[in-house]
Amino acid sequence: MENTAPAKKVMLSGIKPTGDLTLGSYLGAIKNWAERAEQYDCYYFMADLHALTTRNDPALLRRRTLEQLAQYVACGLDPEKNTLFIQSHVPAHVELGWVLNCYTMFGELSRMTQFKDKSAKNADNINGGLFTYPALMAADILLYQPDYVPVGEDQKQHVELTRDVAQRFNNLYGETFKIPEPFVPKVGARVMDLLNPNSKMSKSDEVGNGRVVIMEAPEDIMRKFKRAVTDCDTEHCVRYDPENKPGVANLMSIYAAVTGKTFPEIELEFDGLGYGAFKPAVGEAVVETLRPIREEAQKIMKDKAYLETLCKTGAERAPCARSIRRSDWYRLRGKGTENRESGIRSESPLATDSKSPARAYTLSFHFSLFAFHFSLS
Ligand code: AQP
């Protein structure tokens, strides 16, 4: 019998393997992905090409990419229900990335907060990739025609730029790309550093007491939460006031995200108990949330054959399932379209016959430095 069920909406997101996944990566991104596999057709990738904007030891990058894949699965991303893949294994990301680079404006890229932050942090390596990162990210997204892109608050600006670029392209050449929506979680959208609650908890930050990673030992997590910065309020009052009590607000957001409790419920729970009771309670809740993930990820990491199969299947499934056909963006609507702005009929200089086996150009992405090899042992 013919399947008449309406097609599921598509979700897509990725994380760059620039360091160990943090509590922020989990609460701001992966946790929300894992909760939506039944409802959506989901694509999640390891953004190893984006990781090249910082200097990497190739072996470490390969190891982190695989660890990230294992952690995705351990966090609940069932590879049967989600397409999990490594970005560099799907060359179309780079191909469309170049095309979209040419439709992304210098001024737009200059305004990206993340570019400004990262350039300030890495003043000795402000490379072109760091600047044009959002154009590749636009390609990562638009390639799969997603309806939603689940991201933390910090990446919302990039998704908005993706929308602008897609709209610009569509206006010029006709409806080619679906315009995606950012999907930002209500709690956990911006997990802050435990020692500096005005700064986001990041993977590539110095390993220190302000950052908690998914694979961390329970005793280390507890120590970090007990030392977390709160404020000088003499009553040690647990109240949600991000402006005046950013440290407490951050801990409350983390607690809310891992327990599902609301802020008023948390205030009531710790009413009169002070920070001495509150901080270890948050630590324990985080430990218990991360414990099964850590144990499962450790098991998966030992099974290299399984990981290898996941990588292969992901690379095969990703480009063909829902992705936009390359002929659509290269031919720019094929036989010539009405240019809506000028009224001139245009034929793309990149146009090729989609039936021809000859491709506009081939891009072999097997440069050995970063290509995938099992070199974990
Ligand atoms: N602290 C955070 N709170 C909430 N969400 C977060 N995300 C990252 N950190 C937090 C979300 O996780 C995804 C990770 O995206 P990414 O690794 O590609 O980029 P990023 O935002 O630059 O992450 P980091 O950890 O800060 O990495 P580095 O240090 O390498 O730059 C995104 O959805 C992000 O919003």
C-alpha cells in the first residue's frame, strides 16, 4: 500500500570537534536533538571542517571527531533514527560552501559576533576560514533543506545570516533553498562558565574549574559546582535574577535544564537553605544526568568496528536522503530563469547538463592529513 503519511519536517545541526563536549554543548544542543528523533527527520554532524579554523593536531582532531560521534550516540541520538555523519565525508558541503561564499557579503560577515570574539581570542590566527565560517555553515544547513536548525543562543545569528543568504539566492534565481528557522531551547540555551558567569562555557576554553565536560569524573564535577561563583548576597538567596545574580541564574538554568523544574519551583525548593545546599544539589543533578552518558560513550569508544560502520553509513545516507540536488544550485534553475530583479533571463555560467556524467568539477576530499583513519589505538 502506498505510504500516505505526510513527510516529517527536517532538523539539522552540528558541532565542531574543537575540544571535549561540554555541559553547554549537551544542554544547549544535543539534549534537544535527542528528544526530537520521533517527530522529525534528523541530521546531525561532526563539523570537522569548521574545526580547521583553529590550529589542530590532525591525530587529535580525528580522535575528537570519533569521540564526538560516540558521545552523540551515548546522549541518545539513535543512529537508526538520526542520520549521523562527519562533515568532511560529504564533499557537497564544501562545494555549496564556495557558491554561497559568493552570495554572502563582507559587511554581513564582519558583523558576526562570533568572528569578533574568536578573532580577539586568537589574534595570531585570524584566518579567512574564520571569517567565512558562516557561509560554510549556510551550506551545511541549506544542503539538507531543513525546517529547523536547533542551536544554542550563540549560533542564532549564523542561522539568521543563512536565512538572508538563502533568500538572496532565491530572489535572484527562483525558489531553490528552503528558508530554515533557528530552534533555540527555552532553558540551557546559554550555559555560562562556572567561574565567570558573564562568559559562555566553551569547548576550546582552557580546561579549568569553570568548564564541565560530558566525560568528566563525578568527583571533579562536584568540586567544580561547589566552587562555582555565586554573589555577595549575604542571605545567599536562590533567586532568578540574571542581571544582578548571573552566577546563581546560571546554576538555576542548569538545574532547570537537567531536572525539568521551573525557576519558581527551584526558588521554593531552596528557600532559606542558601548556596551551601544549592550548589552541591546542582552538582549532583548534573553528575546523575551525565553518568549514563559517560558510561555508554566509554563502551562505544571501545568498539571501533561499530564506529567505523556508523561513519560509513552516515556518509552514504547524508547526501542522498533529503539533500538538495547539486544541479539545483549549480544550474541555478537549469534552463534559464527570469531574473526577478532585472527581468533578464539568465543562464548560469556554471550550468551543466544534469544527465551528463561529467560534473562541473570534481572535488576529491581525500587529503590525507584530515581524512578519516582509525588511529585511536
Ligand atoms: N555554553 C553553551 N550553552 C548553550 N549552548 C551551547 N553551545 C555551545 N556552547 C554552549 C551550542 O552547541 C552547539 C555547538 O556548536 P559549535 O561547537 O559548532 O560552536 P560553538 O557555539 O562555538 O561552541 P563552543 O563550545 O564555544 O566551541 P568553540 O570553543 O570551539 O568555539 C551550538 O548549537 C551552540 O549554540
